[in-house]
Amino acid sequence: MSLAKIAVLDMNNGHANEGMRCIMQLIRNVQGNDHAELAFDVFNVRAKNEIPGLEYDIYISSGGPGSPLESDEPWEQPYFALIDQLFSWNQRNDRKKFVFLICHSFQLVVRHLDLAVLSKRKSTSFGIFPVHKTDEGCSEPLLKKLPDPFYAVDSRDYQITEPNLDRMDEQGAIILGLEKIRPHVPLDRAIMSIRFSPEIIGTQFHPEADNEGMLRYFMTEEKRNQIVTNFGEAKYNDMVAYLQDPDKIALTESVILPGFLRQAISALAPSEQFIEQN
């Protein structure tokens, strides 16, 4: 089995977070459970302008705080250049590169590719919510083991809505999931997952979130007080209950990112050596 190299793109801009811990743990779990030959490096994209090259096989780009709207931050154009290079590589080479985009990264890439409208929400979406599969989502291999709807951690001030269908057709992108059904709210439902290409996929939710770690985090007095103050005690109690339900966050965490890694490892395995085709 050949070694698969993973680049983890930390988009948290120096802020402490649970997401990076969860991503590392999932990689280690696949290493241990599947006896997979994996090595990973972490790149602090927003805080240190660290951008990986094309020597990696798998790229996982994290969520993060702040605005995904257009800016003049020094990391932004190099980040998008990498994304363009990964798409271009996959069009030109037999040995593909696999990419998973989480929340903030997902929003950035959707904006960059002009696949839908990115806008600020009227209020923060924070909690554990159902994600409804589209028809295409029901046949998506990474989602097949999840019920419809399945539950995921959502934490965002921005949203992706109003898909640009012409651009999506041109790109070959398909929508896999939509946010919770809200018949009493006259607003578009956010797009929660897109497969951008056979090798590149993303979610606007956090598939890496684990129930045990998040439960410990939410049970701290500081975090409990923060959630109750901002969202109310009922929301806090619902989230704690969902984190203790093995059919909600624990199931989602066990299926999506591990499935992505296993698919990538399987696809990479047959080609022990490769030469870039110019």
C-alpha cells in the first residue's frame, strides 16, 4: 500500500476551535482502524498565509470564523489559485487529487466558482439541524449510509443560496443536500452540500464534529453560559440531547469524512507510480 499524503488547511485564522481536533482525530482513526498508510501536514492558511503545493494526494480545508465574502486578505488569491490548480490537475492526470471543503472553505469555493449566491444571514444559524438530501444526494455514495434527513452541526453567519444552474452544469457540480424545511419562513433554503466534481466535495455544515468531544466542550460553564445567553436554554438542552443520541451527530461523523478518506485511499491505491501528463 502506497503512502497517501494529506494537506489539512486550517482556516480558523488563529482562533481556538474544536473542528481541527476533530479532523485530526478522524484521520488518526482511519489510520488505525483501516491500517491505512497516511501522513498529514497542517497549513495555517489565514493566520500565516501557508498554502500547500501539489505534492499532496488529499486536501481537507476546514471551517473557520469570520466573513467568506470577497476581501483583500493576502492568503485569498493563493488559496483560490490552489483550488484552480487542483481542478486542473484532475482534468489532466489519471492519478487524482481529492478535496473536502468544510463550511467556510465551502462558501469560499462556491463564491470563487460563481455557483450560487453567498450572503450574510439575518441571524446566526447555530445548532444541530436536519439536512435533507436531494435526489442526487440520495444516490451519493458518501451519504448513502445516512438517513434522510440526517443531522449535522451548523454554525454560520453566512449562507449559500440561489444556485447558478448554468454555471453548475458547466462545472459538472450537483447539489446533494438542503437545510431544514421551514414552511413558515419565506426564505430560500441554504445549499448544505455540493459535489463539485468526482474528486471534490464540500458541505456547509460540520461533518467532522464528534459527539463526545463537543459534549465535553458544551458542558463547560463558559460555553453553556455563552449558548444560553445567545440562543436560549431550550436550544442548549436540545443540542446536549442530540449530542447524546448515537443516531445523530455520532452517525454523521462516522460516515462522511471517514468515507471520503476511504474512497480517496481506494482510488489512489492501484497507481504506485505516476507521471504527470502535460
